[in-house]
Amino acid sequence: DAGVTQSPTHLIKTRGQQVTLRCSPKSGHDTVSWYQQALGQGPQFIFQYYEEEERQRGNFPDRFSGHQFPNYSSELNVNALLLGDSALYLCASSRVDFGGYTFGSGTRLTVV
Amino acid sequence: GIQVEQSPPDLILQEGANSTLRCNFSDSVNNLQWFHQNPWGQLINLFYIPSGTKQNGRLSATTVATERYSLLYISSSQTTDSGVYFCAVELESGYSTLTFGKGTMLLVSP
């Protein structure tokens, strides 16, 4: 049973560029959440998708957007990259209204 | 929003020692998870424990929901236990999302 899969594992982008990160949830999970983890900090909630809709959003600007597909996989898009967007981006999947989140290995984004 | 505080922030142990990590939270929760983040960034779920006590090998956890705290016990620590331990909670009301503490950095030396 595959867990949460994220791609790519590492990425280097230039300021002002756009980036797309991808996540496939654990089998049986229908909800995908995205988190940003800066160096030395705990993960911060970006947004959550369920039934292809953004269900909840954290305190992140509109440059951060997402999408969920019918197969429950999800993408995180970040536009107009800033140096401060450099972080580990984590995807977590869960079943709606059922406890427990499973995290992927993350995508480490470096903006130069 | 809900506040999650972990202590201690850093911990250095000799191999074989025992330790207790604490997580305090400010509101009623319906989910609490302990994670271990390895050096590659992977968050490994240790326990899903909104209340009660669970054990898994050398690790055990207790959550006292009425007093809003949880404890993670590590016995006979090994060097492979090194890393950052996070407590994360999910509010009882509203949509579900995890709020993380700042973590406890554990270093186990041989």
C-alpha cells in the first residue's frame, strides 16, 4: 500500500518564476493538505482540498494556489517566487472526518 | 488560533537514557499526533493519540485531553532516535487541519 508520494524531491528556481509541486495521497484517503516548513520551524498549514475544492486556507498570499483532481491527487502552485518561499513543502493526506494524517517526504524548494 | 507548546526545545542524551517530551495545547482537540522528522525531512507518524495511552516498542505516549497536554516517552534511547519530534493537534470544532508545535530537537550520542 503506497503512502503519500510527492514530486519532485528537490527543485531550484529563480526569483519571479512559477513552480508546481505534486502529491498523490495514500490509498483510501480523499483529503490533501499542504504545509510549508521553513528551516528550524514547524510545518505551517497552507490549504486543504477535499472533493476538488479548497476547504480551508491558512495565512498564505494568493500567490499560493492549488488544485485537486478526481483521483484525489493534488498540485500546489506558487507564482512570482520570492527568496522567502525557499522551504520544505509537505503534503499530507487523510480521510475526511476520520483521524490521522500521513505525510509525504516533501519537496525541498530553493529560490535563488 | 490554537497554541501548541513543546518542551524542552532541545535535548541531548547518552545512548540508553530515557526521556520525556511534553506538548501543551490551548483548546479542545479531536486529534493529536506525534511525529518524528528524520534528517531527510520525512515526517514519520509515531502516534495518533487524542486521549489515553499507547505504546509501540520503546516509545509510548499519553494524552490527558481534559488537562490539555500530551507526553511522549522514549526509553533506552538509540542514536537513530535523533531528530526533531513534533506534536500536532486538530481542533475539535471547525474543519480539520493540523497545527504543529515548534518541535523538540533530540540528539542521542553514542
